[in-house]
Amino acid sequence: MKCVLAFLPAAVIGIALVLLASCNSSQPGSSSKGQLWERELGAVQNVPLSPDEAQKELNLKVDLIPEGKYGRRLFREMTPQYITIHSTQNPTGDAYAHAKALNRGALRGGVCGYLCWHFTVQQDAVIQHLPTSERGEHADFDGPGNRYSIGIEMCEHQSNDQLETMERTAKLAASLMYHHKIPIENIRAHYHWPREGYNPPNKDCPHFLLENGQPGTTWRWFVGRIQRHHQRLVAFDEAAREQRMKEEESKRRKQMVQRIWNAVSGLVGLG
């Protein structure tokens, strides 16, 4: 993930606030769970956020599966077009335990023989297992969910705060959307990708964000929260571009005034 460190004048923040006010009008879904969680989390801040600061908030730790081994034993390049959200359904394993399991090839399955995904999220950290430019084995065997999507697993171990984990996941997904230019409609639940040979083919995952095993109002609430986090990043960029345009226009005006002054000075002998 490439982040740009930017320190911009206060005018940028003012511009971004206006931009956010115009685009941040979407409301949480009508799901009772979504309404409850929205109250507990509070609204996404209506202020711009630089990509660099967004990354710092994630508390991202990189612990990649060894290159050439297990889930990376085959190099399979990927240009991500989707982000797939999962839940581990593991009551004992935290993100660090899942990283250890992936790094020693303990989870078998998939096309390459080993399960693997890109990120695992718990309440206070994100661990990266695969580069986002490499394919994982987390969704639908040789289908588009594996071939074109970044896989994110949310932890469910007993000491984990589920709500904080969902919020950190929403921020991670927003950051990935921003860096890979992935549209909001391409945020998918694991459920979206059918698994050939399974009954039912569509997995109830992430189960706590689905209704009766299918995406509904709670899922839409979660995707809406991702979108609002993403809007903060976009607003920061838009404000920065507008500020640069104003600075360039000011510079051009000063140069024009200087040229006129030089011309007049030459005519009257003041130069």
C-alpha cells in the first residue's frame, strides 16, 4: 500500500469539510443491528483524512507467508478488482495465531493446496499475509473471488471486541479501495462467491453481518460505513487538488502583474 505523507495548509481542511458535507449524506441501514452498532461506534467523522494518517490508524503489521512456500508456493499475479469480507468462525484463534498457521502451511485446501488470504483483522491490529498483487485461496476455488479479490478475515476469538474489529475492517477496506481504485459496489461478502460442489454453494459468511445467511440491511449498513471512511480520503485529495489550483492561479496572477510592471517600467524609464 502506497501512502503519501502530506502536510497541507488549513485552507485544505476547510475545502475538504465542504466536500465531505456534500457527499457524506448517506445514512446507516435500517437494520436494528446496524442502528445499534452505529450508536455504539458513533458516526464516521465528517473531516478529511490523509492516506498516511489512515494507514497509521490501522496498526498494520506485515507478516507475509514465506515466498515460494505454502499459499505462495506458486506465484500468481493479481490485479485486485474486488474486496471480499470474511469472518474466521474460530473462537480461539486471534490474528497472530492465524498468521502462524498460514506461515507454516497448517491450513490445507484451495486450488494450490493451501488456504491463504491477504489480511486478518482483530480489535487492535491488522496483519498482512499476502501482497495485494498476489492471488489468495479464500473464496471460490478458481472463481473470480479468488482470482480478483483481496481477502480480509475478521477475528472472532472470545476476548476480541467484535465491534472494534468490524470498524478496523471498514477502515482497512476503505484504504484498499482508495489505493487500488476499487468501487464501493465491489465490496463483497464471502457469501457472494458460490463454491462449486458445496451445498449450499453460498457460505453464510461473514455470518454476523448477514440476515438468514444472506446480505441484507446489516450488510448494507457495513458497506455504507466503509463508503463514509473512503469519502474522507477522497475529500482530502479533492481539497488538496483545489488548493493546488488556487496556488497555481495566484502564482500566474503574480507573474502577470510582474510582467506588466516590467513593461510599464521600461516605457517610462523606471527599469
